[in-house]
Amino acid sequence: MNVERYRDPSLFTGLLEKAIPVLEHACESMGRKIRIMEVCGTHTVSFSKSGVRQVLSDFVELTSGPGCPVCVTDQTDLDGMISMGKKQETIVATYGDMMKVPGTHSSLYAERAKGADVRMVHSAAQAVQLAKDYPSKEVVFLSVGFETTAPATALVVMQASKEKVKNFSVYSAHKCTPPALEALIQDGHQIDGFLLPGHVSVIIGRKGWSFLEKHDHPAVIGGFEPLDLLASIYLLVQEMGKSRRQVVNHYPRMVKEEGNLRAQRVLAQVFTTEDVRWRGFGVLPESGLELAPAYAAFDAKCRYSLEESKSRVIQGCRCGEVIKGKESPLDCLLFAKACTPEKPLGPCMVSSEGTCSTYYLFEREGRA
Ligand code: SF4
């Protein structure tokens, strides 16, 4: 696959010339800018980093949706995960972004500073290896992510089960993306079209989004290079003009109609879908991936009693609204003042794919 083709400035300029009259016409007929939600943290970063957000800004208002797994993790889950770090003889393993996220009373970094054994890993496989390396300790892997990363977690649970690694467990905060879009639609959002996440779509396929057709909602699956971004917006606007809308797969070099069937089988074997709480949304039906009863021995939520605490979000933090695309980070009074990537108050400023950290890095000129 030649990715450079999707970064070719001449192809981009040629398509932009073609797209502008179409975008202009759509804005004129609506009497406002086109509102598009990108449902993927990587898209949020790509739009800002590539400058495509700026190039389209006269016509398109891009809002970020629930596309950052750390950001959508509810405060109760964060507090539960942080409480794991307080257990004796326990190693807590998790991805880097999770370390800094503030819970109600603490963070994993703060617990580590107090002596907890909290380790950053780059993969689920590293976490199970830790359990093998330290057989006298309990290793709890704090796992967040959408359909993209959940198969890797499922595989290590299967491996731990097969190899009888008894001191390993997973605290799963994995989530499925489609229920969040369904919730946004039911909520009567003001979005003209969804740019669907390419990575998630690799797993669930175009078919995984077909429920959007029932709502007749314009949606395009897109890639992450500048040409992908522009072409996806162009296609979305064309879909908006049709009487019957289909979910368009504009990332066929990676996304198949049925998705990755092997990954889907692994997910179905290890996880069950449960109603779980999302930041900003509340409880969404069948939106969480919890370990199936056959793997309960590896489920940290079954193995350990979690500390009961009253979780609360930081006063003034608008992450819940930012995740639903109802507010921009620039609307938050704490943005770039009390809340910065060095001292984040909410998860959207922590994660490298969080909307607030992306806006802090690329979009805050004259606002700080
Ligand atoms: S700027 Fe900080 S406090 Fe405000 S919404 Fe974003 S993460 Fe929350």
C-alpha cells in the first residue's frame, strides 16, 4: 500500500478545488456551516495536525465525538482502577495515558509516588509477561479501549487461561462504539454527518455501522491521511444531499464489509456485552465488554472487592459535554489556564487523542 499517495499535495489541491463549490452550495442551502462529528481521537488529531480543519473552516464545523477511550472512561471506573494500585503485593499495569488521569481523590501516578507498584506497558502481552516474571505478586492489567484494542486483551486472557497464569487479571473498561452513536442520535444531536473511525471499522466492518442506515444518517468510514480526510468530508456532504443514505466505506484499503472475523470471534469468546457507564452519557445498553463467565477467574472486578467511594468529576470540567460534541474545549473556562497537559484536570487533556489536549497543541492560538 502506498500511503504517500494519500499525502500528495497536488491530489489534495485538485480535490479541494472540486469540493469547495459543493461545500459552498451545502452551506448556502442550510444557511449555516456543515456540522460533522469525527468519532475517533486519531481523526481529531489528524485534522488539526494536517491543517485540514483550518482549510475547511469556512464551510465545515468539525466537532469531536466519543472517540478517545481514556476520555469516555467513567469516573467510577477510574476510581476503581486507581484503588487497585493501593493493594498490597499487587502490580498494576496499564497504558501510559491512564497513569495521569485524575480520579476523584488520586491518580495512578500519585499512587505510584506513594509507593504503589504501577507500571506502564505498551501492550496487553507485556502485562501477562509481568505476571509470569513476578509469580509471587498479583498483576492487574487496567485495560481501556474500543473494539480496536479489545481483541489484544482477549488474546492475552486466553493465553493466561491456557498457560494457567493464576496471578493475572484484567480490569476491563473496554467499550463498543456503535451504542454511543445510537445514543447521540436518540438524544437529537445537531450533527449533519458522522466521520466514522477507521481503526474500529477494521474490526467491526462497514456492516457494524449499518444501523445508521435505519436512521438514514449520513456516515462515511475514513482514513487518516490529508487526502482521506478531505475526501471523506466531500463524500459525506454528497451523502447528505441524497434521499436515501448509506454508510460509505471510504477506507477500503483497510476496512472490509464484514470486518475482521477472527478478531470478532475472539471478542465473542472472551467478553460479554454489558450495560456500562460512559463519561458524559451515563449508562449505555450493551456498550461495555466485560469478561465472560468462563474467564471470571481473570476478571479483577470479580476477584477483588472494589473500594466504595463517591466518585465526582472536577468542578468546571466540561469533558462530558466535549465528548458528546456539545461543547468545544475552547468553551471550558479552565482550558489552558488551570488545565494544561502538564497539569490536566480532566481526561480530555490527558490523552494524546483527547480533544482538549489536541486543541491545546494545535487550536488555541489567541485563546490561552
Ligand atoms: S480543558 Fe480540562 S477541565 Fe476543561 S473540559 Fe478539557 S479536560 Fe476538562
